[in-house]
Amino acid sequence: MICRFSDLRCKEVISIKTGTKIGFVDDIEFDSCTAKICRIIVFGRSKFFGLLGREDDLVINWCDIEIIGEDTVLVSCDVPFGGKKKGGFLKNLLK
């Protein structure tokens, strides 16, 4: 399957370890000497509608990609924000 970067940006990235939806491919890193893709980058989630900035970007190594399908990219990496509980903002505010 031949895929352009514009096609890759429309695919959702999902962790196969936890089943968590990570986000969409936002950028790629490639080695200019070998012309091979090294990593894909998923931008961090917005905090409070973007007013409080963003979480850290998630960088996924090319070797962690299991399958690039029609609509999704399945990866086998650990997702740092997958198990976040709701209500954390208020708890942190009250501390």
C-alpha cells in the first residue's frame, strides 16, 4: 500500500496494549541521510480548551507501529495519558 503523508494524517492512532485512542498523526520525523521515517508524532491533548496549554507530545518510534490500516494506525507502545481519571483538575485545584 502506498501512503502519502496527507493520507497518514487522517488515520487515528490506537494502542493495541490498552485499546486507548491516542489521537491522530500530526507530524513525522525522518532521517535525511537514509530517507526513512524514524518516528510519528501525536500532539498532546489540549488542557481546558487550550487555555492552559497542551500535554506533552507523544513520539512513537517507527518500530513500534504494528499495522497501518485504512483508517487506523495500531501501535504497541505505552501511552502515558491512557489511565487518567476524571475529576483530577478539581482535586489538584483543591490541594
